[in-house]
Amino acid sequence: MQYAGFTLRNNLFVAPMAGVTDRPFRQLCKKLGAGVAVSEMVTSNSLLYGSAKTRRRANHEGEVDPISVQIAGADPHMMAEAARYNADNGAQIIDINMGCPAKKVCNVMAGSALMQDEPLVARILEAVVAAVPNTPVTLKFRTGWNRQNRNAPMIARIAEESGICAIAIHGRTRADQYMGEAEYDTIAHVKTLVKIPVIANGDITSPQKAKYVLDYTGADGVMIGRAAQGRPWIFRETEHFLATGELMPSPLVSEILQVCREHLSDLYAFYGEDTGVKVARKHISWYTKGLVGSAAFRRAMNQLPDVRSQMAAVEDFFGQLALQDARLRYEEDLPQELAA
């Protein structure tokens, strides 16, 4: 796929997720089949550029191209400065966040709250595009502020006119948060209105769903978020299904143990051991969710205080799984009497 001046291996995108899409997770998803992984959002507040959290979020050392960094804010000048700062620090694509529904973001009129003010949207997009003339700028937004105000078509037109080179649309309004089911009619309509690439996002949880959404909307690509938590291999599974129409077999337990080992090691190195252990807990929970015996394991694992005990617990858990079956098996895949 041609996207923002880059030739991608496929049309599969990792959605930017606060507290999730850090450098270790982005690298892992790219290794396991994603064409692009967008960073968790970086504030446009220049006072925070020096904070440890912001420095970590802007750390792309060793990351596979293209490096896409998402910025968030509501002031055109500050957003332009944030774009310049990140482009100077290695960002190859600047992505603007107008999709986050979180109250702390919307309360300062950033994220999806901006969709209420279309003239401000235009000023922000024009300011950012002008600030980084040699760096492509993309935009992520929702279908609207609420179901009575689905103005994604207008935002898409503004984006194209402002020089945005691609857009990603989550199939919910800001008011929907993450409730209910995503709808794709609005995305399909937007696709008919603009010539720039359109990426569909929302409830894409399987290879089959990815194909359905691509076919239904005519979108140029799909963006996968929560379904990749604990299952980053969903990208290679989806890549394979879109290419062949066939589902890959469930991965080997031994392979997923190695994936988990490497991911945890990267987290410990990236955050330091103390913070790394805390961050790793949620990823381990995601990796093991739905696997036989995982509930008791997670309760015990969350009490473990250090790297050595955390890694030993993971080794033991997957070792026990491998004795039962060489491939990953989830409780929902087992006959009911065995899962009980």
C-alpha cells in the first residue's frame, strides 16, 4: 500500500492507544505484520516536552519505518509547534488526534471535542500542515460528536482541503465512547467524498471482520486497536487471510511464550525495572486472557513485585499450557464440559 509517501507491506494499521502503543508494542506489532503503528498521543503543551513521560513517548530508537507520531491539543499555534518538535525528533508522519473521547482530553476541547468546532479544526489542520512542509500529516477522528451530529463527511472535506494526506475514522461518535457497536455507513460515505486514503477503525476483532469492513466501506485500510492487546499476531493472521482467504492455525504455545518473553524484556529495558514490572502486568493479563486457568494466574501474577518472579510465573504458566496442547487454546474454543 502507498501511504503518506511510504510503501507499506500491507494496509493494516495499529491504532494509537494511550498507555499501550509505546515503542516496545509498536515494534512488536510491526514485527508481527502491521504496516504502520501510530504512537500514543503526545501533548502539544510545550511545557511538558521535558517530562520523562513525553520523552519516552517521543523515543523511536530502532523503530522500523514509517514512524508515525500522534499529537493532541486545541490551539493551532501549539499544535504547529508540537508537529515541528516531533518532526525534528524523528517523526516521519504527524498524526492529529481528533478521535479520543476521554473526558480529560475533551474537557480542554482537544480530541474528539474539536469536531464541535469545524472552523477551529480547519485552523489547526492548516497550521500543522504549514509547520512541517516536508512531513506528511494525517488525521484520526470519529463519525461525529454525537449521533445527531455525525459531521465526519464535513471534517473529511476540511482535512483534504487543508492538505491532510490520509484520514482514519473510528465508527463511533464521541458520545458513544466505546459502547455499542461501531457503524461503517458513515465511513463508506466519507470514502465516496474524498480522494485521500481512508482507514476504517472500530470493532475490527478478527481477520474475517477486517475483510468485511474493507469490502463494506471501500476503505483503503483498517486500523486495529483493542483486539491487538495480548494478540499482536492478529496482524499477520489478517494479512494472511486477506491474501489467501484462509485462516492461519492457532499459534504454537512455544512461539507465544517467546513473543511474551521478548516483549517483557523490551518493557523492562524501556521503562526501567520498577515501572516496567507495573506496565508488564496489563500486557501479561491480555496475553493470558481467556486461556485455561488464566484467571487464577492473573490474580497471583499481579502480586509479584519484581522482574525475576514475573518472568518465572509467565514461563511456568505457558509451560503448563504446552503440556495440554502444542497450540494456544482458549476456553471459548473448548467443549463446554472441558472448559467447566
